[in-house]
Amino acid sequence: MWTKQTLRETIASRMEGYKLIIASNRQPFHHMLKAGKLICQREPGGVVTALHPVMQASSGTWIAAASTDYDRQTVDSQNKVKVPPDNPAYTLRRLFIPKMERDAYYFGYANQGLWPLCHIVYTRPVFRQAEWEAYQRVNRIFAQAIMEEAVGEKAFVWAHDFHLALVAQYLKEMGCQNIVTSLFWHIPWPNPEVFRICPQKKEILEGLLAYDLLGFQIRYHADNFFKSVDSELESRIDRETDTVNYQNRQTLIRAFPISVDFDGIGKKTEIPAAQAAMERLKEELDLGGRKLILGIDRIDYTKGLPEKVRAIDRFLEKYPDYKQKFVFLQIGQISRLHVQRYKQLNDELNGLVEEVNWKHAEDSWKPVHLTRAYFSYDDILVLYRMADICIVSSLHDGMNLVAKEFVSARTDESGVLMLSSFTGAARELTDALLMNPYDIESFADTLAQGLVMPEEEKQKRMRKMREAVSSRNIYHWAGKVLSQLLRFEFQEV
């Protein structure tokens, strides 16, 4: 079984003399001012959750875009800072991208074009030429920084997600031959009928096929990519070896289901500080003897948040005896409010919560508590441990690590996971209560099933899910990717 230690030993023994460089749009830590003091906070999101423990094991360099005005105050002359602050384990190199460029690349092409294109949730993608040009320029900025970090060394470059589709192509144009490149596409890859509407479909595919290794969450997404390539490019696809040969280059395509630090999460929920935090949170949430139903998501139209609130409404209509017997806590971090669709979602969610609470509230009790407040990662793990039910209702998701974090936190082998069938996680966590978030009637009934589930059945289901996450943890994921990278031969300059 892969652990942080076995990954560290593998890196030490098999990657000696090689440098590991990770590149992502989102940085693992940002700096902010709080009570007049600069503090360092961990960024939320699946990429950071997955890669932070990998970088702790590898002591590599992480290149990412800065995200706050205070990030510049903490870096050295090379825009680098050691992280995490309490136990520095690796180097973070921040890229300070001009605001107009970042808005066009990130809020524009990436999140109004590629994001809705890949998540088939009936939000129309928007493609603007100026934003595509900004996307190209920012990818070049990342490539330039990677080249500077890799100069004179053999390096493995591991880029992440839909923001950096063109980096490997630019690295090759710059003449970088001492590197092996890989990209992990964290979100779904759409079927070819959907992908073909992208005006830059050829350029995106060519950029991705400049990588030596291209990873997807599940086999279905990899198959969709093969079909897209077959539809759009003159190439040779070998399904026996899972490779694409294009313009005298070969790219290996693999499915690597991403995961979490199973043991690390479990240990954090067992320490005395976690028990104290549990009592504090029970009091803050005024739970009393009520059951806790939990949702933790970024406020995004792919996560099925309005569907959750509507399901709570329908559940109370069908099962009114449950009034005052539970609290549904939805933690949602605001994101991308520069994009009109996200503003609409935020307004819709506020209206729904107000409507459902007005309809069902009794005395001082209200069923839905929506908060956008910041919760530390440790407090989130405690909430997982406290929850009777955790609901993951994504309308379309590459994996969804909330589901795996919840399972990892349940060292008591209790709790119920309600999981959308449209997540990558549903392919592994088959003992969750799987449901269709578009079907509000069934959603409400599944919630009722979870609330009355016997403890013996909860434990049986949770035990099986914990075995699945334990055997395929984050270090297994990283080890499989790095082992695949080690099979490539370096081309000396």
C-alpha cells in the first residue's frame, strides 16, 4: 500500500537527480492580512487537497499564480516562498499576472469557455478571441517559469487542469528537451459532439498532445478524449497501448482516479484538539440533539446546490415529522462572481434558502443554514466526523474529493454518504447512497433512507468505502503517475 513514506522513498530512490515541478493556476497557500498581521492560509479546492501531500513528500517546486495583494510581500527576489509556514517542505514560486490578463485568461476563456464546455450542465460556453489570446499568453508565462526552474537539470513537469493545456507545446517551442511533461485534466472531458463546438478545438487538442503523458479521472473521460482526437485530427490512435501518435510525437493517455490522504485525515480527527473542536462547533451550530446533514462545496453551478435545497424542501413536505429533528449546514465558498452565471447562482441560492426556511421554520429552528464563512481545513474534517449524512450532489464532476474526505474522516465507521451518480467518485464508492440530483423526488426519498438507516448497515457500507479509499489513496495516485513518468527517456540537450 502506498503511504507518504513509501512515496518519499520512491522519489528518493528512483528520482534522484531529477527535479519535480508542479504547475497549476491555483496556489496551495495564499497570504492575507488579518488583525493587522500577515497570515498564511491554505487554499480550498481539489487540486490543492490532492497535491499538497504529494509535494510534502517530494520537496519539489510548485509554480502557481498569486491570488492576493499580500502574496508579493512574502516572497524573495525570485518570487519564491517556502511552504507550509509551520513546517516548510517545498518551494512555491508565484507568478504575478497583470489583472486584465488574468481576468481574460481565468474568468474569461477558462471559466466561461472550457469549464461549461466540459461540465455538461446546460450552461452555454462563451468563447471570445481576446480571451483566447490571453489564455495563450498566460500559458507562455507558465512555460517560461518552468523553463527557468528546469534549466540545466532533468525535470519532471506535472501540470494541472484545464488552465494549462498549452504549456507543453510552448516548452517544446522554447527548446526544452531535458524534461518529461505530464498534464492531469481534473474535470470531465466531454463527448466529441459537445467538444466540437469549441472554436479552438484543434489548438487545444494539439496543445494537449504535446504532453508526454495525459491523465484523466476515469476511463470514460479518456475514451471521450480519444474520440475527440479521432474526430478532429489526422492521427494514429493505438487503443492497445492507449497512445496517440500525432505529428511524429506520441502521447500516452491514462486514467488515474485522484484521491486523498486517507491516513492523514483519519489521524487529524482523532487528536484531542479535534474532540474539543467538535464540542465547540456543536454549540456554535446550536445542534442540541438534532442530526447534522452536511454539504461542503464551492458555490458553482456544477455542484447541484439549488437541487440540495429543493430536495430538503421536498423532504419536509413528504416527511413533516422530521421538522426540528435535523439541521442542514451548507458551507459554500463564493467563487468567480466576476462571471454573470455565478452571480445568478448566488442570487438564486439566497432566494431558495430564504423561501424554504420561511416555509418550514418552527420556533427558533430553521432547516437550512447556508454560510459562506471561512472554515479551517481542521474544522471541516471535524464537521465530516460530526455529520450524520454528507450530501455530494454534483450535476457533473470529474471526481469530487469531498466524498473521499468524508469517508476518510469516518474512523468511527459511521455516517452516510449520499453521492451523485454523475461524479467520478461514484465509480469507486459504490456503497454510498447513489442518487440522481435532477430527480428531486428520489433525492428526498434517499435522504429519508439515510436518516433511518440502521447503524449496522451504515458501518457495513462505510467499512467498504474506507477500504476502497485506503487502498487507492493520494499516494497511490501520485505513485502511479510518477511511476509512469519514470518510464519515459530523457532527451539530452
